[in-house]
Amino acid sequence: MSQTSATLPAFYIPHGGGPCFFMADPAGVWTGMADFLRSLPERLPEAPRAILVVSGHWETDGFAFTGAERPGLIYDYYGFPAHTYEIAYPAPGAPALASQAAALLHAAGLKAGVDAQRGWDHGVFIPLAVAWPEANVPVVEMSLDRSLDPALHAAAGRALAPLRDQGVLILGSGMSFHNMRAYRNPQATAPSQVFDAWLGEAIAQPPLQREDSLSRWADAPNGRFSHPREEHLLPLMVAAAASEAQGEPVYGELVMETAISGYQFA
């Protein structure tokens, strides 16, 4: 891919709950999050040539990238209205980008490959269908390494950083608070806010200190309460390490009684 006139920022975004943005929401639970996702194109210095999404819903041995020309969709949510299993997102894939990303990880000594068969899970197509509904930007999904090692994911982010100079938008897609048993429980509000405050301070540090702090997220106040399993937090490690700039919060509100945030790394 050729150089562009601007380096694109990287983001860590919340992708909501299942197909939440495509269902009736009379209480407005998801309104603020949807508005934030719709604002993503406006936050960029120029339109992306491709989008690389690190999803908390795909784990592999080593890292993997979707390499199909036209990836299908994986409706990996359960018990939702029938129409949500008919959501379409016909954006093209980007096989060349998938190969380039895998090569960058290989060059950094990391295990990576291209999966030409796999489609996109809802951590990819749901937020993108809100942010880029025209589905006209090529997309590649990146998996997590099933070791769930924060340092390994940070190393992957550093390796992928050059893509940002080539018009590739790197999105870490997860949820900054992801304890399914705590959602909608008012007693979870204060603990989630404490962890959210810690996370905001951690991402605002210079790169080396930030990576060290994020690698020790489980020792943070209410860390394990906020993430009994860390798959929805690890996309943050990739997005943060893809930039040497200090992170800043660009979204934050209480959703289902818990503090949820999104971050930008210039």
C-alpha cells in the first residue's frame, strides 16, 4: 500500500452487546455508544484506505488475519431477534493487507498467518455497520493469540504501526468493562468506575510506562472484577502499542450501570 498524507490514529472502541445497535432501544441504553461509533470517520484526518480490526471474539494459536476477498459474517450472538441474523455488511476484504500484516508480525518474530476462509464476527461487522454503513472500506480482522499475553499483543501492535502511515485504520474492538454478571447491577457502578479511572491514567502515560501498566492490568483496582477473562481488553494492548503518542479518552459513559470508555492514540 502506498503512503498517504497523514498518519491515521488508532482506536480502542466498544462494540456493544451483540447486535444492540440494530434493535429497539426505547431506554436509549446504546444511543451514546452508537453516536460515538458514527463519529469515527470525522475523527480521522482523511478517509481510511482499509480498516484492520482486532476483535475480542477470535482467538488462534499465534495471530491470524482474514484473507478472503469477500468474507462472510459470523453471527456469534445468541437469543436475539430473527432480523439481527440477517444483518449484512458487504464490505470487501483486503487479502494483500492481510498478507502484509502477517509479514510484519513474522519480521518481529511473532507467529502469524492468513485465514482465507474465516468471516467477520460481530466484534467487527456490528460496530463497522454503525460507523461505516456504506460498507465501502476494505476490512481485515485480526485475531488474538490464545495465550492472552498482554506483552505479546503489545509487540504485535508495535509491529503493525507502519500500516498507519499507509492509510490503514487500526481499531481494537472490545469493551473496557466486560463482566457479564455485573451488567445492570448498580453495585457494579463504583468498582467499574475505579477501574475505568485507572485505565484512563494508564493509557495517558508515555509508551514504555503505558505498556508496563497495561501488562499488569489484572493487579489494577477491580481489574479482575472488570475482566474475569481478558479477551475484550487485549485489543486495547494492540491499538495502544501501534502508537507512540499518549492515549486520550474519546468516549465514556455508564452503560448498563457500568463505566465504559473508548480511547484514541494519535
